[in-house]
Amino acid sequence: MDSGALLELAIERPAVGGRMIARHDGRVILVSGAIPGERVRARVAHSRRGVPVASTEEVILADHDRRPVLCDPSCGGNVFSHIAYSRQLSLKREIVADAFARIGRLPPPKDITIAPSFEQGYRLRARLYVAGKRVGFLRSGSHHLCDAAKTGQLSTETGKVIGDLQSLFSSHIPDSTIRAIDLAESVDGEQRVIHCWLDRERPADVTALSSLGAVSGIGGVSASVRRAEPVQHVIGEPEIIESWSTMLPSLSQVPEVPLRRRPSAFFQGNRFLLATLVERVLMELTPGPLVDLYAGVGVFALGAAACGADDVTAVENDPISGIDLVANAQSAGGRVRVVRRTVERYLRGKRRSSRGVWIIDPPRTGLSREARVLIANTGPCRLVYVSCDVATLARDLSVLGGAGYSLRRLDGFDFFPNTAHVELMAVLER
């Protein structure tokens, strides 16, 4: 099918990734900017793995759930922004069921509940890119910058901070010094820190970056060139100090020691649903040892210890998250054993566990082939798998199902409103 062709299409259903499925002369076409049940005119832009990809140019017959778009849908992931929020949740349930059936060859889960989020100001973390004097998100499928503040994903105060950063870049920061900025803020929005990723070819003297600390609302700045290199302190206190009362609000006695994290460490990204997810995961723990694989800065492992678990192991190999995890575990009095290894290396030679629970929270790519096999062979009777990508989750559950695990429960959390992504927690037993 020729690029540039304008087609009239009937939209059928959602696909993993956020586009909708339509057909033309029996051929599947992926369409952005549409809703199932609509008739649209869409222009073919390109093909992906032999499947034409098109974008809606005209809505011939609109669905009643269509709403005005207040931002650029391609900026920062807003592919569902034209769809009423309640319908977004319904479509995400369909996407989950489709991924389970088509990718995992699994029975579609029944009665999936997805905890809703406020649509505006939900993000706790963001990667901002720098091009010349501009700072912003990348437009989907390109290297062109767009206005991060206009997406609505960040708090109003953070939007102002980004504007001030851009003004500072125009006057004080040399071009090409910084290629990207990781920004993090606390759940209550009172703290905000940034980490600058320096250009590999032209790394700057970090003292030249101290002017970034003059931006109102930024409490600390750090910098580095590569993730595996030591982080350089620039100014202020470049870490977030989070109270456990925000992550475990139902806990009767909140630990006095806070959880610390730097902006480039892995941490869940939705301020409105963080506590809901953490408490839901901890509800699935049983007596016996707990192993937290891909532990990040330790929110699940240390949360379990705060709730009384006394045999907790946290495994994390990332150089930044791992350092934060060690520091948090030490501050908590050593109640959590930290293993600084890859999950694969930790599990090699490990005997099959008969008691306890493993929490699995891998990156978007899911488990590696080796990790899937090792977990299937050595895992305990219960696994709690937290995933931000339904496609890799379905793939991994298919392998674990072949090893005797069955899906006991599946809960969704809408960590990413106006996108096609959904956070999922799967409880497996054998």
C-alpha cells in the first residue's frame, strides 16, 4: 500500500500500542486518532513490519466518546487524549485481553479492574531532552522536541520550572553541553531535583551547571555522562526524600526513616496511584522469605520490612538504583539484604523455593529468556509480577504457565492516563 494514500476506514478495535485496527480490502491497517465504531479518513504514513500505519485526517462518523484534544497527541504519549477517560479504561481492558490471547496464547482474563487516575499532573518522573536552547519531550517517532508542559502530565509547578530551565539554557548554558535531563519530584510536589546527562563528545565542567540551581523549585542538581559512571554532585541536595506515609498510608506505625531516591533511579511514576499499587502488592505476601527481583530503590522490599517481614532479599544490578537501594536498606537498620547482581546471576544455581513469595518488577522489556527459565524452575508457590508492558507480561506468563503457574488474580492501575499503557499486577500460584 502506497505511503500517502487516503483511505476511508471503519475502526474495529484497539491494538497493543494505542493505535486502532481497521481493514482495507481485507488488509489490516493500524490507525491513530480514532475510536472503535468510528468511520474516518486516514492517510497512510508508513509500514511497520509489513502493516500499514495511518493517521486520522477526517472523522466521518464520530463516536460519542470523542472529545476535543487539548494538546499534541504525539507529544509525550497522548495517543488516547481524544477519548473520554472512562472509555480509555474500557479500551485498556480490551488491549490486555487481546495481548493475553494473541501474544501469550492465554485465556483472556475476566473482569479486569483498572484503578483510575487523575489525568493531569500525575507524573513523578520525566526524561526531558535538550536541543540547542530548547528543553522538552520528544514527539513520538521522531527526534523533534515538543512542549512538555502542554501535555498536562506534569504538575503546574514543574511546567513553570521547565520554562525557567529553557530560559536559562538560552542565556547561560553552552549548546550541546547537556543532551537530556531526568527530573523527579516527590509525591506531595514539594521537592524537585534534576540530573543532567552530559554530551559524550563535549562533557562540560559540572561547575558550569551550578546556575541550574538558581531555578526556583529545583532543590538539587547532579550530572554524569554515562549511567555506569559515578554521579557528580553539582549543587543542593540532588535526591528526593519520600515519607513512608505517602506510600503506605494505611500503616498504623510509619517508619521514621524515609526512602531516598535520585532522579535517574527507577521509581513508579504516578503520584496518585503509587500507594494503591504498593499496598496492593504487599497484601499478596505470605509468611516466609520474600525475594524482590528488580528491586529498584527498594519500595516493595523495604515496604514489606516496614510491615513486619523479617526475611527480605532485594536484588538490583542497576548502578544508580542499586546505590540508592543499599543506602535505604542501611538506613532501615539492615532489615533487608541487598544483592547487587543481575537477576540471572542471582538465580543461577538457586534451588527451588517451597515457601514465601517473589516480587518481580522488570523493565518494560520484561524478563530475559534466561530469567524466565530460571524463575520457572526455581520460583516459590507464589509470584507477584508487576508489569508496565502488557505484551511482555503476556509472553512471560505463557512461559511461567508452562511451568505450572496459573493466574490467580490480575489488577490494573492506570499509571499512564491518555496513553495506551497500563500498569498490571499479576498474582501467580502453583
